[in-house]
Amino acid sequence: MEMKAVHRSKKFLSRTDNLLEVRDFVGEAARAFGFSEEDAANIILAVDEACTNIIKHAYQYATDKEIEVTIHQDKRSFEIRIFDNGRSFDPSTIRQPDLKDHIGHRKRGGLGVYLMKKLMDKVEYNFHRGKRNEVRLTKYLSSTSTVAER
Amino acid sequence: MIDFKIHQREREDVSVIELKGYLDAHTAPDLETAFQKLMTENKFNIVVNCRDLSYISSAGLGVFMAYVEDVRKNKGDIKLTNMTPKVYNVFDLLGFPILYEIYKDEHEAVVKFHEAKK
């Protein structure tokens, strides 16, 4: 894998009231990189979903844990890496949600993972024993297709 | 800073919930509380006006999904209105337009409730 320079990095405590700050941090970087408002909004939502999953599943709502968000970029690709030290969570167990199953059953998991895949060009997970969990979200500047077309 | 606000009002026999700001995992419990209150008051004709909703994540969408069945069992419905294109896009990605009635404006949704009664 080619090396990408770390452009920005920020650490947050695992509290849902920090999601606003995470979104601002990523949004500002995405706009500065040259994404349209629509693409920036999609990136912001994907990162929110990833961090929400970490708070809920990896940290089980503990509010004093660390989430690190780093942004790596080259000419065309914008990559967000999100790290946590919590329980690793295997997203491959999440199948595409059928809304009808969710309705009324308070079964809400899986929507975030599904959205992340829809919103980004690439979603990767790295779980290794003894290392931090990593979610890697990539969006390419050249992708002109809209989300709806994918 | 207030990042999310809910205002509820009654429009004839329809309860209108106005959402303002950012609906995410932090603020979704507030919306849940609002729906719980409507359920205990037996108010099942619900319009959610999203005119001032700037942002929604799946945590917010989950609240609508959790309550819609109870509401429909009681012969009511949750109808959504006045979404900005940005917010509509998120609903659309998850297939909401198939399962929920979404209207351009609140009045249309209220009229639909009245038509259904006839």
C-alpha cells in the first residue's frame, strides 16, 4: 500500500456529545481537500456512523475512552482512519439490513455499517490482537458518480 | 450550545413534531422521549416536520423505525415532511420512501390523515 502523509489528526473522548466536533473536524478537512458540499456531507455522515459504532459496540458507552481520527491524503484520495482500543467488532457479521425486519423490533444495528459502504468508495477494517482497532474510510476526488447511482 | 431541539404542537387531531438542528446518537434519545410521550397520550397521528433539521444519522432514523409499527397498529401513522435534499438523501439511501409517506409540506400530510378518516 502506498504511503500517504498524515494531514491532520485529532483525539476525542468516546462520548456522543463529541460527535459534533468529530463532524466539524472531518468536514473542514474534506472541504479543504476540494470535495463538493454533497461529498463532504457524505464523508461526515460515514465518519459519524463509524464513531457511533465505536462508542456503542467497542466501548459499550464508556465515556472516558479514546478515539483517534487521522486524515491521510494524496492527490486524489482522502482517507480517514479511526482508531479505538475497545472490543473489536466484526462488521462482516452485519448483513444488508432489510428495513422491514427493523421496523418495530428496535433492531437498529447494521444501518450505520450499511450507510458507510454506500457513502464511501472503500471501507476497510483492521483488527489485530494487541493493536488498536482501525476503520479506514476512503473517498476519491475523481468519483463523480452520485451515491444514488452506485 | 443547543444542537438539537424538538417542538411539539397539535394541528387539529394531528400531533406535529418539529425537529431542529442535528439528530445523531447524542440527540436521538430526546426524540425517543418525545415519541414515548405521544404513545402514552394515545396520539398516533404524527407528522414530523423536518424543515429545520440540518443533519440526521442512522441513530435518528432508528427512532422512526422503532415506533412506526406501534403507531400503525393503533391506526395511526408517522408521516415525514419538509426535508431538505441533504436529509432526504439519507432517508432515501436506507429505503425509507418505500415504507414511509414523505411529503413536501406539512399541510399535505395533515390532509392525508383527514382523507384516511373519511
